[in-house]
Amino acid sequence: MTRPKLSIDHSPAATANRPRLATDVKGAVDYTGLCRAQLYKDMRAGLLVARKKGSRTILLYEDLDRYLKAMPEAKFKPMPMKL
């Protein structure tokens, strides 16, 4: 019995439409709007999950989304009405 061959399209057109799953710290800064130092501080505190590949720090977008959603909502005092 022969197994069917799997066809995987690695053409530039096929990979251009695939969403990226992860980014580096620089990309995370752009994505979140937070500074690099704050991201590293929260990684050390265990608030943001990071992965390592050699010397590269990799952050999954789903982890970045979870991290942002876990932040408390901002509360502001209402402004007095001027007449």
C-alpha cells in the first residue's frame, strides 16, 4: 500500500497570506505601544510569556493579546461641566 504524497505549497504567494504567529521584542513594542524595558520587566515578573530560540526572544501574538487584556481598565474622574 502506498501513502499519498502531501503537497505543501511553500510559494511566496502562499506564505504571504499566512498570518504570523509570533514576533520579536521590537515587533512587540510596535504591537503593544509599550516600551521595551516594560515588556522585559513584565517577562521577568511572569506577567508576559516569552520563548527563546538561541539568543532570540520570541513572543506569540496570542500571549501579547492575553497580556494586554489582563491589564486593568483605566479609571478617570469625570470632568466638571462648564456652563
